[in-house]
Amino acid sequence: MRAQAHTLEAIVSGMLLLASLVFALQMTAVTPLSASTSSQHIENQQQAIGHGVLTSAAAEDALKPAVLYWDNSTAQFHNTAGGREYYTNGPPDNRFGELLERAFDQRGIAYNVYLRFQNTQEKTVTTRYVYSGEPSDNAVRASHTITLMDDDHLRDADGTRNSTRLGDPATDYTVSDTGKNVYNTVSVEVVAWRI
């Protein structure tokens, strides 16, 4: 009789434990956007890719020319669409754009590129370089800083230096001149997220 009571008690305890586990699992919703170690790993990967693109572009001397890829006559970056001064239909047609495309577009990762700098009132200004849309909550950031000098030349559509210097009075460039020893210091920031 005692053995039957212990067996019945063990079965009831097991059912209670199983019911508690089922109830607890139903109370937590796991969605594709829930934080997990795998999504954190993907975000870390995307951030490393962003750092890699910026570092490679700087090492190849492609980052500064990309920032100087400006059409002074239209006051926008070369070959932008829709009258905007920044790119919305993909990256620019230069080496930095190739690196962005290979790293992000071919992997289905959305990204924006921003230029951050101080204006003459020493306030931080952010201007768009490439804009793909509003980043999601899981977006990651990577940045690299470059220094622009007054005697740096703007670039033509084919990437060659033209005669327009940043320090020339007729230059209508998106980054403002600080009026100090250097033209300005620009932080190029890549913001990437899963589509």
C-alpha cells in the first residue's frame, strides 16, 4: 500500500512540474527580434564589418577622397538622385562605395553613412552621405575620423582631384570651415542593421 502511495505521489509531482514548465513557457514570447546571444553575435559581426570597411578605406586612401567627392557647382555629392545632396540608391561610384557594397549590399545588410563635424559655432552637425532609411533598434555603429585641410582638393565624378580647394572662398562644401589651422575634422560613421 505504501509503495502505491509513493508511486501516485511521484506521478502527481511529475505532472505538476510539467504543467508548471508549460505554463512558464507560454508566458514568455520569443520572437525573431528578441534579444539572444545569436542576435548579439550578428550585431557584433556587423559592427566589425563596419569598422573593417572604414579601416580598409582609410588604409587604401579611399575614405578622404570619398568625403571630398563633391560637385561644387550643384552643391551635392556627384551622381546623387532626386536633387538630394546624398546617396539614396546605393553607395557612391568610388572605391569607398565599392567597399560598402561588397561588405553590406551583398549580405543583405542595410546601412547609412553620416558625416559628423563641428560648425563655426562649435556645435556638432550631422549630414547624410548614404541614406537607406530609418535604422532599426538593433542597428550598430562604427566610425573613423579624418582631418580635412584647407588645401585639400575636391574630387571630380571620375575621382580625380580638381582645382577647387576647400579653403577657396567660392567653395560651397557640405562640411563647414572652422577657420582654424585645419579646415575641419570629420567623423565618418556607418550605421548598419539587418533588413
